[in-house]
Amino acid sequence: MDRAARPLVIVTAFTASLLIGLLVMLWAMGGVRGVTAPAAIGGPFQLTDQSGATVTDKDLQGRPTLIFFGYTHCPDVCPTSLFEISEVLRAMGKDADRVNAYFISVDPERDTAAAIKDYLTSFDPHLKGLTGDPAAVQKVITEYRVYAKKVPLKDGDYTMDHTALIYLMDRDGKFVSPFNLNRKPEEAAADLKRYL
């Protein structure tokens, strides 16, 4: 290649990669018409809390919301995550009354409202557990793009593989980002207060 042409090729390649990056960014932000944006996280649902009350997606509005998907027979990830959420709620003090915190079961066969009520006695009282019939639970699992799969065990019992993210939803019920619990509860509480 001619030495004089080499800088031109480099500049052209750099400009092309910049344009491609810009188009991808515009597409992701919904700025390119005619191109479908990635599917949103969240959507309409109707479940039952541990006291038997109906909870819908409308109940997410007006407050920031933390949502964790799990199940009461979970041996490690679920109780650990719910304990960490409880610590954040405790660190929020009275502001915890201005936040929704939901534990949504991915195991409706075993997680009745009564089972969830008993399970949640170990955690912060602001945490509400949600369950429903298998179709209603599957609907919310799909809307939140949660991975959940029953894994049979040798003794005839089963466990559940599932997504272990904490979803942060804003006051309009829109997904913000996964909520980071890998920090001091006070730091996480200060972050959550920004959405009040």
C-alpha cells in the first residue's frame, strides 16, 4: 500500500466505525425509525401477596420498586438476597415506607400465599411476597425476561434454576437497571433514595 494512502485508509476505517457505533446507539435509544428496539422489561401482571391481597403492575407506580424472583425452597441465593434487601430497607429508615419491595415466586406449585407469609417472617416487614396460578406467574416471568426452570432431583423432589437479579423499577414502574447489593447497605440505601 502507498504510504500516502495509509493515513486515508485509517481515517476512513475510524469514521466508518464511529458511524456504525452512532447508529447502534441511536437504535438502542429508539432514535432510528423502522428498527425494533430491544424488548422492554416489565409489563401488566396480577398476582396475590402473602396476605391474599391482589397486587398488579399499577401498584408499582408512585414509588421506586425492588423486585427479586426466587422461591421459598431455595437453599442459598434467595435467602441471601432477601436478607441483603432487608438490610437496605433497614438502612433507609422511615424512607423504607416509600419503597415497594417484592419477592415474586418462580415456584407457584409449592409457594402458596401461606408458605410465602411464613417464609418472609425472617426478613424485613416491608418485603411482600407474590405468587399466583402457574399461568399468572409464567406471564410475569416472561414480561421480566426471567430465566426459571424446574430441575428434578433423584429423590423425586425438584429445585429451581432462576435469574438472581434485583430489578430496580422507577416511580412510573419502568425498569431502570439491576440493583447492586454488593456494597454497604447504607450506600445502596442512598442510591435507592435518589428514586424517591
